[in-house]
Amino acid sequence: MTRKGCHLCDDAKATLLKVRAEYPFEFVETDVDKSEEQAALYGLEVPVVLVDGHKVAKFRIDEAALIHRLRCATRKE
């Protein structure tokens, strides 16, 4: 979850793309301001990272924690 003009969102995207190069996953970037529901849920927390629909990060991404969550999600499949 992101929004235009958010420098933290730009940082988060860079981290996600870096991690994705080593641990492939589907990357979907969603602008929270295009939906009232998403703006209400995530608007004050952007960027927000969801893995399998569960919030795993907001504001800043801990790269090691993200990799751990991705590995756990992969094991469930």
C-alpha cells in the first residue's frame, strides 16, 4: 500500500524490489488514495506491506523480517 509523493513508500519499494530479486514473489503496488476503504485502513500507515493479506510492515521495512515472512509463507504452500 502506497501513495504518491511518499518518500517512505519509495524507500519501501526499493527494498521490496531488492528482496524480490533473491526471493521471488508477486509484487502489487496499490495506491491507498484510490479506495476509501483502503485509505481508511492504511492511509495513516503507508507504506504498508502485506504478505498473503496479512500486514507485515508499515512505515519502514525490516529486510530480514520480510525475508523471514516470505520464507514462512512459501513453506505453507
